Amino acid sequence: MRAEIDVLGTFEATIDGVSIVPSAAKPRHLLAVLAINAGRVVTAASLIEELWGVKAPRSANSTLQTYVMQLRKFIAGASSGADRYQPRKVLETKHTGYVLRVDRQALDVDRYVRLASAGRAAGAAGDYENAERLLRAALSVWRGPLLVDLTIGPHLEIEATRLSESRLTDLTLRIDADFCLGRHHQLLGDLAALCARHPHMENFRAQYMLALYRCGRPGQALEIYHQMWATIREQFGVDPSPRLRMLHQAMLVGDPIIDDPRFVVNGWAPDAITR
């Protein structure tokens, strides 16, 4: 059985190339929860909370069982004849809930996690070429926000937040790897867009300042700092972080360390120079 499950974007799930995703919203939602937890038991209580929240109907348990039966029909329809799967073994009932028995490597989210972990390890070892390559490959697995075409419940919302934060971290580290490789000129456009998209994220602002400074545009780099200072001061009543203030001061005095390719604002170890 060859399964493929994509959750980093629109939801897609196939077995041997045949879609097993129902069109009805609730069974589709149920399959998404089971898919992202492939190989792990998801309790019936958790599934009911995810599908209905705090307003679960009295018939929730029996309705959940009906949805499971519908999913098993889709699984059975993915094959025929002698090769027909046993849906109850693919979507197995346990004492407390259900488990989808497919290889975790079938999930795009697991491919992302493996590539990102390898990229972070390469960067920590000072291998910035491989760090950049692996992190770029990890980020390319994303086709959009987690399950962007589903209305998700509390459990998937937590997972969506966790993975979105992980993606942003990996993106800042991939950009740092590019800095270590002397590619600051190529970063300007992407960093300008990221600052516009995430106006309160200091990481991207600091990286944009660094790229501008290294491209011979210190005035614009300092302007980015003052824009950030004004934004967070007005909206939150706080100053930029000590790290950003130190970067600003280093630019004001023309500290030569800023031009060292190993100088980054987020931090690789042991090779990178950070502030």
C-alpha cells in the first residue's frame, strides 16, 4: 500500500494514487485529524472535541462511528480484486479511539520535519551550504498554511500554530545561512516582503538591516531600525530588543564585524559570530 498525505496546504490523501478524501466537511475533517496523527491512536473524546468543540450533540459518538464507516468505504474503494485492502486494518478501532495505519513517511509534514532537522544540524556544525540547501528543501514542502481548505478545531489549531512557528524559525535560519555564504544581495527582495508581511518580527527586520548595510545602503538600514522602533513603541509601549539596539549601534559606529560573513543576527554555532 502506497499512501501519500499532504496537510501543509490543501488537504490531499491518496492510496495507490486514488483519493480517499470525502467531500463532506465532517468526514473530511476527521480524516485530516487521523492523517496528521498517522500511526498514533486518537481518542474518540479528542475527535469529538475537534469536530464539534464544546457544543457536541448527544449523538456525537454514533455519528463519529458513522463517519469512520464512510472513511473505510473510501479506503476500500482505493483498491479492487485480489489486492483489495482490509479497511478495518488501515483505519483501526482501538479501545479508546481510532488509528490510521499508514507509514509516517507518507506525510508531507514528516518530510518537512526531517529535512528541517537535518538543516539545523548542518548549520550548527558550520556547514552552511548544506544548511541552506536542506532548509530550502524543507520550506518548499509547504504549499500553504496547514489544512488551509478546512475549518479546523482546537487540536489542529494547536498543531497549526506549532508548525507555523517552526516554519518561521527555519526561514530565519535559512536566511542566516545565506548571509554566511555571502548572498546578502539576493536576500533584499525577500526580506522586504517578509518585513511587510510580519511587521512585528524583529528577526526579519534585523536581517533586512544587515542585508541593506552589506549592500552599501547604511542609511536605509538605519531607517528600518527607526521604523521598527516607532512601530513597537507606539503599539506596545516598549523599545526594540537589546540585540536589535546593539546591531543599530554597531552600524552607527561602522563596526567592521558587521561585514564578516559569519556575523548573523539569529545565531548558528560554533562558527557564526552573533550579537
